[in-house]
Amino acid sequence: MTIITVTPNPAVDKVLRVPQLRPDEATRATVQALYGGGKGNNVARALVRLGAKVVATGFQGGHTGALAMERLAAEGIQTEFVVCREDTRTSLLIYEEASGHTYAIYEPGHAVTPEEIEALRDRVERLLPQAALCLLCGSGQSDAVAALFADIVARARARGVPCLLDSSGAALRAGIEARPFLVKTNLAELSDYVGYPLAELSAQRQALMELHARGVAIAALSRGPRGLLATDGNTLWEGVLTMSRVVNVVGCGDSLLAGMAYALSQGADLPTAVRWGVACGAANTQVVGAGFIERSEVEKLLPAVVLRPVDTGLG
């Protein structure tokens, strides 16, 4: 069985290293990486590196889309993208050596037509019978893509395929209404959804329980260096792993989702899935680019994850 990733807003990611950025001056850069990006494609990359069989679908267009598909296929990811009219966007990730800062510059996503959206709906429908999990990642630029996410969740549930949702805005809201198996958000995304700040653990707990009450079996909240919270409605688990050295934070949330998805696809329980998610997110901090984790590094980090039940008997 395979894991499907659906990415409506892909990119070609270029990673540059520069000595220092200075205004109004030319800067010499070294290209460190060039790969097919976008949230779901980053998750697919991490999953393949963990040993999973993955089919990546979504949209790609133009010369940049062709390059993205070529690079993803070369990594062992089966590609089943819908080729659309507009070019896939390009994203720049700039590492400044002088400061250690990372600058992420994202172009706007390309528009898609109703016909292209319908083609992706049909493509996912064809892939679902072979799927163990279906991951919906990122957000589109239209209400039509949000509606597509909700439709895919409903179709997958009808076939008994659990959907994992990692999105924001309209796509997150529409997806939640369709009751996916798992929803993973960050603090900003979840705060926007519930409409109140999430600075305190009590508020985070309340927000996660609101997701569960809406029919989400597992609600997960990525809090960056403060770790991961996840609940199944009975127990709230926290996983934390502090890294002494951080090379990169871009794509850590994508690798975290990949770790949880991989564990769940192997029949793991919630605390084990939390442990895998945290270890994979931490492994991503040690590499350049999004999702370029190594299973051997993840396995070294797994025992170091501090895992504890925050709340039991939530009801």
C-alpha cells in the first residue's frame, strides 16, 4: 500500500548560500540545492527517505513544473501530477553566513482552472484504492481548491482511507468540516481557525479539543522548538526534543507530518506517532532544504524525544 500526497501549490525550491546581504550591492551566491518543493512534495520526500512508498500528485505546470517532476521522480517518488496551464512557482531559500539567518522568499501560487481541478479530483479518485493514507498539504489560491480538499476527504473516508490535513485559511476550514482523520497545524494556523490566542498551554489544549469535537480523530499542534502536542480526545501527549545546533528550520513541519504519517501507516499508537513526528522534525533542522532527512539520523533521535502525557481522561 502507498501513501498519497496532494500538493495544490507546488514550487521549485532553490537554496542559495551567501556571505552577507548588503543593500544596493551585487551578492555572489552558491547554489546548494534545487528540488521539487511545496508542502506535500516535501512530505513525500521525507516519507520516501523513511522507507515508505509514496505517490505524489497535485498540480505542476510549464518548464518549472517539468523540472520539479523530474527531480521528484529521481528521488524515488512516483509522480502523478496534473499538468496545468500556468508555470509552477519558484521559491528562494537564502542562508546568510554572516548572521546565520534564513530568508524564505515565496512567489504567489499559480491559478488553476475548473477543468484542472476536476482532473485532479479524478486523479486522486483513481489513486485512492491503492492508498493506506492520503495527505492533503498546503493551500490553494481559490475557494475551489478548498472545496476540492473537502471533497477528497469525503471520498477517502467513504473508501476507508484516512486523510491527514496540513493546511491553512479556507482550505483548512473546508477540510476540517469534512472530518479528516488527522489535522496538523502550527500556532498561527490554529489560532486563526479558533479565533483566540494560543500563548498558554490551556488555550492550546482547548483549541485541540475543539478540533476533536468537530470529528477530527487526532488533532496535532506543532509549536516549533516548544515541541508537538497531539490528542485523540482521551489523552493529550507532548513530545519535545531540543537541538543544540540548528542548520535549517524550513520544512521542519513537513518532516514532522511525514514522521507521524509513517508511524501511523505502520499501525503505531498516538504517543509513538508523536515521537516519530518530533524526531523527524528535529532531523530536518540538521540538513539543508525541506524533507532531506535520513532515517539513520531519525532513529538516533527517537530515544531522545521527551514524551509525556499532559492530560488524561479528557473526555
